[in-house]
Amino acid sequence: MKPFGYPTNRLVILWREILVIALATVGGGAFALLGMPAAWLSGSMLISAAVALVRPLPNLRRPWFDATMVLSGAILGSAVTPEALAAAARYPASLVLLLVGATAIMLATGAYLRHVARWPWIDALLASAPGALSTVLAVAQEKGANIGRISVVQLFRLLVLVALLPSVMQLSGAAAGMPVPDIKAVDAGTMFGVAMAGLALGLFFERIGLSAPLMFGATFASAALHGSGLVEGSLPMPIQIAVQVLLATTMGGRIAHIPRDELKGLFPLAIGGFAVSIGVAFLFAWPAAWLAGVSYASGMAAFAPGGLEAMAMLAFAMGLDTLYVGAHHLVRFVAIGLAMPLVLSRVKNAPPR
């Protein structure tokens, strides 16, 4: 007969998850005490990744991840105020530059991996895709590409962006003079309503087969409520910090699943690929930010070749134009998801001569 209460293994799993989250919180808190920008996100992710390199961390179970996605979407959607929507009329030219820039990033970084690393074009282009990691890995599996090395280059780029981009902005002066956002916290009832609306729309998106359904559903539901003026303010700051810590824990822990030998061998190539992609991205970010009338820091975050949820949350944590950054990453996510399977269907997975 089974003992009364929770099985022991579930308690052990929960205890390990709590330790992982606590460890990430210590990293975020240390960065916050040092006055680092986007401290809770970058600090938590950095210490999670560092520990995962030494000792693999247990994955957070699905409920943690789903809750993080719903609350992340609710936070990101709160930036869609009526005033922000009025300013969005200046975005089309910047979005066109984004699509051109994303193509240039893939071609430049892909050429580097093709001719320097001697990778097949399939692997090179998939590793060069700026963001949309879930779509990239799905296409890689379908095409029989080398998922291991593609994951290394993609994850390295994302981890470096989250860990270093805020400090680069601060040191370069790109984020100088950025006003600290005065965020009004919603009450518990409003927070629950926004989260439930996002969850309902996210479950609908999941049913029809969209990628990242819970985050998109919560973002769209929160954006509709805030953009219409029905809701004002965002989630309380302790909730925002918890969401950033959980998101960073998920990102940092991914590196534990990459074999150490493969990671060491691909590290120099990942550095080179990151340098090429970030250089091309920032080259397009300057004219795009000027056309849209936003700060160059917002342009850097919008064009940075990272994941949608990570870069949008990073922009929110730094007080950047979250609507501008989120809209650009969303457009790029959709464009990559639609175009990549069509483009790569014509590319043969043949090794270079």
C-alpha cells in the first residue's frame, strides 16, 4: 500500500526545483545590489548557466514553465497603452528594415559557418536564424540537420545577449538618460483577470497549433485590455522579479543538456558567429531606431538576434520601448517560422567540398 500523502520522489523533485530557483534568485539579487541593468534577468540566467556547466541542474516541470509564459505575456502586454499604440504608426519602415536585417544576419552568419567552420548550408543557416529557436529545432529535426551544434550556437548567442547586452548599452551610453519607468501595480483581482484571459486565449492558440501559444495568448489578451484602456498598470514588482528569475532559470538550464566535449569544440565557432550576427544587427538597428523615433537602445534590443520572450522581457526590465521591441521580435518570429521551411526545402543537406 502506498504511503499517505505525496510520493517521496515528487517531494524530492519539488525540493530540487526550489533550490534551483533559489540559486538563480541569489544571482539576480547580487546583480541588483551591484546596480547592474536588468539585474534579475541577466544575473539569474548567468549563474544558472555557470552552475549548469559544472553540474547539470534539474529542469523545471511544465507547470512552472507555463505559469512563467502566461505571466510574461501579461507583463509584456501591459506596455500596449493607447499612447504607445499611437506611436506605433512610425514602425512600418523600421519593420521593413528588420526583415532585411534578419535576412542579412542569416546570410552573413551562415556564410561564416559555411566557409570557416565548413558546415553544410542547412546547419549553417539554421544556426544563423535570429531567434525562433523552437521553430529552428523543429525544422532541423525534419531536415536531418545536426541539432547539437545548431543548439550550441543558438543558445550561446541568447545567453550572451541576456548576460552582456544590458551592460554594453550602459557602458556605451546607448541607454544613458533613459527614464526609469513609473509602473503602477494592478490589484490582485485585476492581475488574476488578466492572467486568466491570457491563459484562455493561450489554450485556444495551443489548440489551433500556434508556436509559444501561452505567451502569445497572454500577450495579446493583456495588450487588448491595456490598449483599450480597460486596464492600467502592470503586475506588482515582486511578481515581475519572480517571472524574470523563472525565465532566466529556464534559459540558463538549457546549456546542461549539451555534451561537454561538443560544447568545448564549438565554443570558438559560437563566438565568431555571435560577433558576425550582432555586428550586422546593430548596423541595421541605428537607422531603424531613427526612423521609428525611438532610442538606439530600444533599436539594439529590437534587432538583437535573441529569443522573443527573453529580449522583450529584457527591454521591459531596462525601461525601453517594450511595444517597439516586442513588435519587432514578434514579426521576425512569424517571418522566420513561415519562410524558413520554404527556403530550406530547396537547400540540399550536402557537406562542403
